[in-house]
Amino acid sequence: MTIGLYFGTQTGKTETVCGYIKDEFGDAVADAIDVSKKDLADFPNFDGLICGIPTWNTGAEELRSGTAWDELLEDIPDLDLKGKPVALFGLGDSVGYGEDFVDAMEELHRHFEKAGAKMIGYVSLDGYENFTSSRCLIPHLNEITKPEEGMKFCGLPVDEDSEGELTEERVKNWCTQLKLEMGL
Ligand SMILES: Cc1cc2nc3c(=O)[nH]c(=O)nc-3n(C[C@H](O)[C@H](O)[C@H](O)COP(=O)(O)O)c2cc1C
């Protein structure tokens, strides 16, 4: 099994997290690819995908990432990803941008679902104490939603700006979860 690892970034933090993921998976995950340098044609060739997206366009209805993902989103539903496991992680700042925490991750989720992907890697809100709302909370995706017990993020939020000390453990635990969900 080979899993594709893709990221968009402005200041490199999403790429850094790809490095932690690669360390956890080893050869099962391909080298991380910057989506600004590659089209999406290879997506269906992988057995699964892990995609990282930061949020820069605070509060925007659409195109919230501010990275190359914004230009690629519309193409994702046209890919044949039926049943393929896809996991998302989102970079954000739960203190500085706590009302719009990791909002761009929801857009990727929505477009991959339209392609028929099997979305995996959802995480509970445990340990995310700072943010006040997000569009990434299941069951209220794409609505500005305050956190409540029982909700889940539609991927792994990573906050290198305000909770950087938690990143490596969060990623490690998430990778363990992904391995189980992908049957590795
Ligand atoms: C101008 C600006 C706007 C931002 N908007 C948001 C936001 O709306 N939501 C959020 O969670 N983080 C927001 N952030 C934090 C970034 O997403 C965070 O720094 C992220 O780690 C950047 O990832 P990158 O280095 O891969 O580009 C913003 C940061 C800046 C400087």
C-alpha cells in the first residue's frame, strides 16, 4: 500500500507536519508533495491520501486556505476516488484565529466527499481548549459552530502558533489511528 502525502503552505508549517507524518509511516507514505508544484492527476494512483491545508483567508465563505489548494479544489470532485481512504489535517491558530479555527480543512473535506472518497481520521475535541468556533465540526460542517460535547473535527487540527508543544504527540496519536483505519 502506498499513501500519497500532499500539502499546501505559505510559511512552511504544514510541510513541517508532513515530515512528522512521514516519520510515523515510513515507506508506506510517499514523499510529501507541494500542491503548488503538481496537479492532482496522481491522486487516484495511490491507495489512500493524507492532505494538509492551512487557513489564511479568515472568515471567507470559500477559498479559505490562501494556498495552491484554492485553485485545485474544484477539480477534486472530478477525480475517481470512490472508496479511497482520505485523511485531512489542518494548520491554524486556536488563539489568534479562534473563531475561524482551521476552517479551510472543511473545504477539502467537502470536495473529497464529492469525489466519493472514504473520509477517515476524524478526531474528538479533547485537548482543544482555546478555539471558540470552527466550520470543521461534525455534524455541523461548513457552519460556524461552537464546540459541544460529542462533536468531532473532520480531520486533525494542528496549531503550531499557539500550541506547538502538542503537535508531535497529536500527530503521533493520529497516525496510529490512521493506520488502524487504513488496515495497515
Ligand atoms: C493573516 C493570517 C490569517 C490567518 N487566518 C487563520 C484563520 O482564519 N484560522 C486559523 O485557524 N488560522 C489562521 N491563521 C494561522 C495560520 O493558519 C497558521 O499560522 C498556519 O500554521 C500557517 O501554515 P503554513 O505555514 O503552512 O502556511 C492565520 C494567520 C495569519 C498570519
